[in-house]
Amino acid sequence: MGQAITQPTQSAPIGVFDSGLGGLSVLREVRDLLPHEDLVYVADSGAAPYGDRSGEFIEARAAAIAAFLVAEGAKAMVVACNTATAVAVRALRERFAIPIVAIEPAVKPAAAMSRAGVIGVMATSLTLASENFRRLAEQYAQGARIVPQPCPGLVELVEGGRLEGPEVHGLVAAYVLPLLNDGVDTIVLGCTHYPFLLPVIRAVAGPAVNIIDPARAVAGELGRRLEAEGLLAEGKGHGGTRFLTSGSAAYVEAVLVTLWGRHAKVQSLPGNYAAPD
Ligand code: DGL
């Protein structure tokens, strides 16, 4: 049986985490869809990007952050990182008893939407090489051809709050143009950092290409899980949103203004949950 410190209540917070700030693209959908909920977001910026790390490292980080969120009394958790889902979600679900909703590349809706039957999946190399992704492709491609596109460097741009300009355009084009040349008419954003680059990705891909971000669907799934477990927050008041990071709180606070759209206080993750050097 998994660990749960106390029996979660409706008024308990929801924990959300990512390797860094990309998971804010999921958090904003959760915030919008479930306005009464208290949210706690952990950016593992001290360990980002996960895409360059080993599976064992990411599994250990995901377990440490999940343990922190459970100790904070979280009633549910959102893994807002495709890479962490790919390598760690099974272990998290075995260890922690609360509902865990996890983002993964949206192959199924992409296959349904693609007229050409050719889908591009932009994600980290780790996500694309994972057993989880192989299973998704096998189960849900429905005959469509999947073109995997690793995108090194995009996470770092978003972590730095750099969302436009020639450098961003150049790197996005280097990843998106080969997909178009391959006949792709539908692109899955398989990393939670990439939705912040959507205007540039859209500009390169053109208006005819479908671009799929599953963040809204993840928020919807979270709402359904909470409702099924009798854990939806009651009341009309707006819930709070708390931010923590394993990296530099001052740096994350500065970038948060760009990605979250307003100032918010960022706290340091307690030392015993911090990322190793
Ligand atoms: N946001 C993470 C994901 O969805 C980025 C992974 C990374 O830090 O490399 O995959």
C-alpha cells in the first residue's frame, strides 16, 4: 500500500511538479478549470533539464518531490512533466496512495485529427526513447506514422524566459521544418515547456498544421478524479497558488513573471528535498 500521511480532505491542496517552469503550462489550466482549489507548484529547477539526466536520477527526484507534496498534505498530484511521467509515474503510483494524474504525449487525439496520417511528436529524447512512449505509439497511433522529434535546447530557452527572437525562431525552425518536410500535418507538444513557444511554433508550422497540447485534458482528468473521490474543494472563494523551487528562488521569481503573467513569491524547497549538486 502506498504512503499517505493523513487522510486527504476536500480543503487540502493539489501538488503539481515539473523539472522546472514548463509545468506552469499545465498549472494555468488547472488554475482556470478548478478555481477553488489551493495549488502547490514545485519547480525542480536545481535539477533541470530532466532530458539530460538518467532515468534513476529522475525517478529519485520525482519521489523526493512527491514525498514533499504528500508531507504538505496534498490530496492529489499532477506530474506536469512528460519526461517524469515516462520514467517515474509507475513508481510514484506504487508508493503514494493519493490520485496521481500525469501528462504524456497526446498521440491518441493526434491520430484522430491527422488527415495525412503523419504525426510529429516534439519531446525530450528521454520521453521519446521510453517504454511508455513506445506503448502509447503502439496502442494509439491507429495506423498513423509517428515522427519523433527530440528538441534539445528548447527547455533551456523557456527556463530562461526567452520565448521569442531570432535564436528561438532558429531553433524551433530546426525542429519543426524537418517534420513538415516529412509530411506531418499534426504536431504533439510532448513536453510541458513547449506550449510557451507556441506562437513561434505556429509561425514556423503555418496555419494548416494541428498543434496539440494536452494540458487542458490533464486538468479535466484531474477534476474528474477529484470528483469521483469526493475530493473537490467546496466553496466560492478563489484558491491560492504557492510556488517552490529547488533552484534559485530569486531567479525563478524573475522568470515566473514572464511565464505566469504576474509577480508571485517563490520559496525554496526545504533542504532535505533539494536536488543533489
Ligand atoms: N517539462 C518537461 C517535460 O515535459 C521537460 C523535461 C526536461 O526538463 O528536460 O518533458
